[in-house]
Amino acid sequence: MIPEIDLADPEVVRDPATVYGRAREQGPVARLVAPGFGVMWAMTRHSAARAMLSDPRFAMGPNTFLDLPIPDPCRKYLRSLGTLEGAEHTRLRRLVSPAFTARRMHGLRTRIEAIVERILDELPGHAVDGVVDLQEHFARPIPADVICDLVGIPEADRADWRRYGAAIQAGHGQEFIEAIPRVMAGAEAAVAHHRAEPGENLISDLIRAQEADGDRLDDTELVTFVWQLALAGQAPVTTQLANAVEVLLRHPDQLALLRAEPERMAWAVEELIRWAGPQLLTFPRFATEDVEFEGVRIRAGEAVTAAIAAVNRDPRVYTDPERLDLTRSPGEAAHLGFAHGPHFCLGASLARVEIEVALTALLRRHPALATAGDGATRVPDPGTWRLATLPVTL
């Protein structure tokens, strides 16, 4: 019998790891249901999720922004790398991937450290009665400022881009609708500026870059990539930073270990993503034909996702997977927090460096960091695991 998970069940929001984990132990595939929700299948085991995410019979769906009331001149910027498949996806990925290699991202460490230190300098000034919200004043500004610096957004415009990122992460409301064309206009302006005055930034690199066959991004592709990168580079890292701090404060033994051995931080980041990553489900794929998969008949057009909350705690690939263990062996299977296959997160290396630098600096500068009041509050969302607030004393 195929297990069924009701996304409207409060337990899915309160304790997704347990709910999805229970389904995983009943079988590799679960059915997700909710009022007004079509059929969606979830892969709950590591091997099934990896297979699905790399199977060309499951394709990314249409861009959901297409249904929004976006001005007509902006609609040409809605074709994203994340929704393309086949040769078109391969071409764009080939053109932009060299800018995101692990070596290049590690080369940005000094610039990232400067941004993090500046934001930490400002942190005490945000305290009210000795309490500061790390979600608002640490986790949110760091990835916004880092991605803007990398892309080449002028400093004078970065406060706006922080607001755009927050509005789009919220995912609804008038501010969300208004943010999209504004950020597109900002990307147009940034591309035009760096075409006239190239600098040391991603936009300038992509303008200069040209494949051996003469292929390069055209202006529409470049603006599209810039605005979507500047937003996609914010929300997941914001969420993971806040999750990581909250988890460490709830696990004082692991926090003490990390303080005593800060050289463990790079691997600790992997374990924190595995154990408390921002996404509970991957972006859905859609079957392009009738598919028999893990013993389940998935019909053409039906949605399929990987239940990261279950997959990243699969006892078939992880030892004692329910335990947060910052000494866990790197030899265990890679988590799927950045997905897998052709749509593996392009910015994974950047995210890893950002989180490592930010957590290292926070713990070094605030050895007495502690949860304040009743602790963090969480956004009730069955698709993501993210905080609304993270009050602490420094």
C-alpha cells in the first residue's frame, strides 16, 4: 500500500522529518495530497530520489511567474535556467557554470569575509532590550549582500534588493507582485552599466565570456540570469543560516565541539544541511510519459518530487541518521540538499562558502550566544523548513 501524506496536516509542518520518515519506511514512494492539490508523488528513499532527479522522463515544470500580472516588457525575462530542459538547458548551463566552480567560489572568501564582518559589526546596534533577531539582521542581509557583490549590483541599490528578496521569499501579496518587475529593471540597469564599464563581477565576466564556437549569452538571457540569480542566491542561504544557528543552540554538545574545533566547519555545514536543510521537497518534476517507477504507475503530466526531509535521513545510506553529528564521516552518501542531476544547484559552492564563513565568524565573535525568550518561531510551510524569527542574546 502506498503511504499518503496530507500536506494540510499540522504534523507535516510541526515535525516533517518524522512524518516523511514514517512514509519512507513504508515504501520508496508516497502520495502527497492537499485540498485543491493535484496528484504529486514523492520519492522518500535516497536511491529512488537520485534516480528520479536524473531521469529525463521527469522534466521541470513551467515557470510559475508566467501566471502573475507582470508587465508585458518584463515577460521576456521569465524563461529561467531552472525550468528549461534538453539542449537549451545544456547550452545555458555550459555558458554560466564556469563562473560557479568551487575554486572560483573559494577565491571569493576574502570578499565574503569582509561582508560578514561588516554585518556583524552592525549586529549589536539592532538589539532591543539585549535581544537581537538573527533572522532579520544576520541570516537575511549576508546572502543578499554577497550575491549582489558577486553579480555586480551597485552598493547604493543593495538595500532595495534585500527588500525584493524578502518579498519574493514570502511568495504572496502586493509587495511580491511589485518586486519582480523592479528587480528585472535593476538587472537591466546593472547589465547596461557593466557593459559600458566592465569590472570584477559576474556580469562583466559573462559579457566577456565566449565559447570556442562563438556562443555567448544574449542580453535577454543575461538579464534573466542576473535577476533570478540575485534572488535565488538569497532565500535558501538565509534559511539555512538561520536553521544552522537554531540547531546548534539546541545541541550544545555539537556547538561546543565546533567552538573547540573550528576547523570542522566545512564538514559541519554539510551535516547541518543534511539534518536541517531549507527545502523539505525539491521543485516538482512532471512525467513526460507514463512511467513505471519504483513499482508505481506515474501517468504523463503527474508531478513528482523528492522528499528531502526523508531522503537525507535514510538509514539505508546514513548511520544513525536522526542524530546531528558534526563528526560524521565524509565517506557517507552525499545529501540531496542541493538536489541532483542536471538541475543540481548551480550556486552550491557559493552557498557552502557563505555559510561556512558566516557561522565561523558568528561563533568566534559571540562566544556567549544564546537563545532568547521563547526561542525561534517558524513559518508554517509544508514545502520549506524556515524560521520567521530567531531571537538571541549576544
